[in-house]
Amino acid sequence: MAKPQGNEPRRRKPDSDKTSEGAPAAQKSQPAQGSSPAKLLLPGLLLAGIAAYFLASGLLDTVKARLPVQIPLDAARVITNGSSFSQDLANERLWGSYRPQVYFGMRPRLPKSIVTGLMWYPYMPGSRGWRSMRHLAQQDDNLLHYGWTKHDGQTFGSQEVAEEDFTLTTEFLKQPGGDRGGHWSVRVTGKPAPHQKSTPKKQRKAQVALFFYAYNEGVGDLDAVVEPAKSRVSSPKMTQIRGQTPELGQFTMGVPAKAATGKDHFVSHAPQIEKLHDFVMEKLMRGGRKLDEVTIGECLALLFATEGSFFDCMGKLNPPKPNVVIQQAMFDLPFQMDITFTSHSDPAQATPVSGAELTAALKEQHKAFNKRFESTFQLAAKKHTSDEIKFARAALSNMLGGMGYFYGASSVITRDMSKPVEYMTRPLFTAVPSRSFFPRGFLWDEGFHQLLISRWDPLIAKESLGHWFDLINQDGWIPREQILGPEALSRVPAEFVVQHNENANPPTFFLSIQSLLKQGQVETDFLQRLYPRLRRWFDWFNTTQAGPVPMSYRWRGRNATTNMELNPKTLTSGLDDFPRSSHPTDTERHVDLRCWMALASGIMANISAAIGEPSDAYEQLHKDLSANDMLNKLHWSEKQQSYCDYGNHATQTKLIRVTETAPDAGKRSSQRMPKVIRKMIRKVTGKAKDRLVPVFGYVNLFPLILEVLEPHSPQLGVILDRLNNTKMLWSKFGLRSVARNDSFYLADNTEHDKPYWRGAIWININYLCVRSLHHYGQMEGPHQRKARALYRLLRKNLISNIFKQYRLTGYIWEQYDDLTGQGKGTRPFTGWSALVVLLMGELY
């Protein structure tokens, strides 16, 4: 077969030393024949002099050679106008609630710009309510519930935050005006909790101390407009925040807080926005004994005071340029405060709405959102109840309200490096799995996120995909976890920060692209811009993740030397502790990755043909990977009656507790007892050998859930029968991740590593199962009726339980207990668990 020119999918043996793109291996340079040492000395001295100049000038970084892993792909970026596909779109969508890591904040999609946010705490005279200061979205705050009830992803959003004694509602509304992102209005409303409403206003437990801040991450000016004190007993009042930056131009923010019982403001310099909350808490804790004896302004003056800035404020040194302005107001419940942002770039000199105008405008936005939601998902037409529809609106809104804008560089490493380096510095517009626990971008999560978002606003999905693919390096690698900027970094344990360039993540972006193609929402121009990066990404998978035999694949990144894990994790697969072969080796073959590549090759063939690129090689690879005979040969176990991984596996393993003496015990004083270490290690009692791994769970379903199996396949019938077995994966709440009768079911992986993908119900995989059952239920064949019946029952079980747990707890959860249906893990988790909206709408 003739090879297509320029885009044949590349494969190589794992860990090959061949350089990419067919380049020859590097050789030692040799002087040209006839060159004398004297002729070579002068250029060398010249280069040394240039290097010395740059070193002395502090400009060495500008000429320092980048390592291969740091070099971006040499192709035009997908996002060509700052944060979107055109200047008009970038302006229209510039501002938003793009700070999912905090309970509420507005920012533009600009690096190093103005960010705003809220902090608050319940205040009672004589108390230390500031100890429960709210700012960062955190599970430990134990709020009754919080989240967006409506959010259109662009112009409008409404969120509820329920405390024990009161509820805050935060709403925003954008208005066009000028060419710098336009204007916006924010309304914060506080209402007493139901048990407080019957209490006379003067006897209610608490006021609310509300802090609104504006912070400048970059260059420009930020200051307060202050109204002078009207008498000796009154204080100056801040009426506006004003500023200017190169990107936003001049702007003002109105912060009137007319209903406040007391208010004050503070202008200062805070060098680190990620420590803003900590600085506030630290200083309030230190000054807490005097909280009722000093003014709020004096308390706030402590917030950022280091020894140097204290003397600056005393006039002994020049004060640093202010970059943060805080407005603090005390409110009785109920209250309402409007905040406005006015861009001075508007030639019409319009102003953002507030007061009664804002009330009317928000009311219209609520109606418009409800109408658009029904038009998109048609849940009322499918006979869902009003409460179920309200729940689905919140699920979608929390996904959209979880879109964030981040800017920075990942920390990356290769096998040839002794320490990590910074990856390329880039922006990223992405949804986050959980605002409280995972407020950053995850590659395989994002592919699922955009399945839902693409149904609501295809442009947002394409913007996110464009940002992600602009992160690709010359080899075709995209770091699987994006920890960009100091705020994101501050929320991540150190052991998860560094990304390894051989480690993959499931290529779920192909699911997003497939969905957009089915909807007819992908323009040729977008595909042409995306294609060079998509092709290189596919080739990276097809080479670096190749398995030991043709048409096989293997996830990298497993620990082959540890004895601390019951079964070494495969974090790169996305399924973390799902049991694979007990002894990781290069002989492994992973059935889920093979199915991902079957899906990806088919989509690559379709895209290539659509934009006039050679597609023969992708079509052939897709045909080979979809061939059920080869799939059965590599992965079907007649004994287990399932598709399995292959690898070096021992069936008898367990964790045992051992006692060891510390290595330095012999050096200890004779009068002291030697240090004893007690720990859990793995004991292997059976013999490890190469075999199909006898585990049954999510991994074994991938030929079904990615629709690789032919409708007439005998194996399809067997899998459907096993799927409906309550001793295995079936529960009345959804499909569990590992069979209930498997030895790994609910088994700890280490002493401190509780089961994660070993029994709990995960919504992303259940969604794919429902989708595939719907597919096979539409296909003529011997298993059509069975697939239809399972489709209806599984869909019903999932929707019913997710909704029930939301009603009980106020949250959508990361995972669900397979025995009780209760939510588990992180909350709120409106990443892929929000796919319940697509299940309700039967959109696949």
C-alpha cells in the first residue's frame, strides 16, 4: 500500500533511541578539514565575549538554549487573538467569573491583570468570626451548599452560598461597551436562614462582614477615590476604585455599600495574590484580642504590614505602589450591595446598571436562561419534574461557572534530567473538576467536560480545546495536569506538581471533537488550525505509548520497584489504582489504551478527509485497531470471559505489617533504644507470570464503551450478560468500578491509600456505558434488545441516585457508594459528574 505523504501515523518500539522526525542521532562535531586551531580560536573568543556581555547585563535568560521538552510545536497557534478566535470575540468574552478557585471573583482573560473577589465572615461583637473567613472554595468550610444555580458561560450568572445562619447570593451581568471588554455589574445579596427569619432583627446572631477587593497582578495603577470626612466624628469614605492597565485602559469600580452599618477601606501593596487570604487571616488572628477596640480600618492596616511597609506607612520610606484596594462593609441581614465596573473605552460613555435597573435586567436573564436551557436539553418535554430540571440547570451552570483562566508554566522533567524545569509559559481557558479540591486543568477530565459544554455553547468548547492544544510541545506532548500560576500552585501538594514527558492521559479530546463533528459545529477553518497539533499529538501517543507487539499499547509511568503498593498505580490511565498486572514490565498490553487509539484513529481519518489531508494511513490503522479478531487475540480471555490487560501478574498478593529497625540504629547511643519502623508492604505468595490479568471492572468494558465491538460479536453478548450481574458490576445506583466478587474490590492500595477506582461508581465511565448501550440498542443484531433494556435501566438508576444525593446533601459528588448510593470523595464535583444532564436529555 502506498504511504500517504506527510501524515502517516508513526509507530516505534517502546523506549527506542531513534530521534523524532527521523533525524539522525547526534554525533560529535569535528573541525572541518584544513581548519587550524588559530582559525577556530577567534570565533570562540568572540562567542565567549558575547556570552560574558549578556551575563553581565543580566540578559542570559534571553539567549539560554531551551531544552527539547520546552520547545513549542512550530505551528500557528489555534487561539490567534489573545483569548479567542477573533478580536471581537476576545472583547465580547473578556470578562467573566473565571476564578473557580474562590467563592466569587471576576477577572479578564488576560495574564497579569486586574482580578476581583469577595471575602466574608459572620460578625458578632466580642466574637472572632473572622476565624471562619470565606474566600477560597474549600471543602473544610463545610458550607451547607454552594454553587451556581444559573450561568450562561458568557454574560450572566447567579450563585447561592448557604451558611448556617444566612445565605449569600452572588450575581453578575455583563454589558457591551467599548473595545476593552465592556462593563459589568455584581450584586451580593444576604438573607437570613429560615430558622433566623422569625427572630427579631436586633436579636439575630450575626452581621456579615463583607470584603470586596481589586488586585492588580501586573503593570498599571490601582487606587481609591475617597470622599473627605464630613465632620470631626465621621471618617473618609471610599466611593470608587479607579485604575488603568495597558490592556483594559482606564476603568472605575463603584462600591457604594449604601446599606452598610459601617464600612472602611484599605489601600496597600500585597506582593502575592495567592497569599491574600492567608495574610488576612494571619493578621486578624494576631490582632483578634483588640478587634472590638480598634476601627476596622486599623485592623485592615495590619493585613499586609511587614516591618518595611510599616515604616513606609509612617513616612520614613517611600511606600510601594499600591496594587490592592479593599472595601469592607458591615451589614445587618437582609442586605443588598451592588458593585459596578465601568470601562472608559466606551465612546457612548454608558454606565453599568445597578439598583432597580439591575433587578429588572437580572430577572430577564433568569427567564432567558430557563428558555434556552429547555430548548437545548428538552427536559420538560421528556417529562422530568420541575425539581429535576432545576437540579440539571445547576449541574450545567456549575460546569460553566467552573471555567477558569490561568496563566503560567508547568514544571516538567524528562528521564535525562536531574531536576525539573519550567515548561513554556501559556494561558489556559479550561473547566475544572472541582472548585474546592481540583481548581485546575486536567487533560482527561476536560474531554468529558466539553461533551456537556459543547451542547450549550460550542464556541466555549472550541476555545478550551484551542487553549489546550496550544500547550503542545515539538514532540507532541501535552502535560496531563495544568498547574499554571501561583494561585493554582498554592493548592497542589508538591508530589503532584512535576509532570513527566513520557506520561500520557486518555485522549478524551477526541470525544469532544467527535461530539462537535456530530453536531455540525466545527468549521473547516478551525479544523485546519487545529490539525497540525492534533496530528502531532496523535503521533506522540502512537509512538511513545506503543506496546510490545504490533497493534498493542501500554501506559507508561507505573512504578516497577515499589513494594509499598498492593498493585502499582497507573495514574496515566486516569483510572489511578484500578488493578493492572501486579509486576509492571515492558511486556504489558493495556486494553483500554488500545480502544482509545481505535477511537482516535477513526476521528483522525474523518478530519483528514474533511480538510483535504491524506487519510489512508489513519483509515488503515483504524481498521486494524477495530478488527475484533486481533482484539480477541491480544486481550480476550476465555477463562475469564472478558477482555483483559496482559502482563506479568501474580494472583496472590496482600499487604502485611512488618517491623524494621532504622538503618542508622547501629550508630545510636547504647543508652537509647533503636528506632523501630512499622509499615505495610506487599507480600506475594503466588508466582508472577505473563498472563491475561484476571480482574473485572471498568478497564475490561472499554471495547464496549468505546464501541469497538461489532454488533454481532459473541463477546458483546457475554459482556452484556456480565454487566447485569449484581455480584459483579451492577448496582441499583450505577456500575461499580471493580466487580464485587473480585479480590481487589474495596481493597486498600497502601496503608494510607484508600480504594479509589476499586468499587465506587464513577459517572464519566457510566456515561460512556450508557452511551454505548444506546448505540448498540440502535444497531441490528442479536444483542439489540438486551442493550436497549440495559440502557433504560442503567440510565434511570444513575439519574435517580445523583438527583437524590443532590437533594439530600446540596452537592454533586466525585463518586458514589455502590452499596448505599451516598456521595463520596470531593464535593462539589461538577466536572464529569455533571454529565448527568446529557443522560437526562439523552444526548450522546
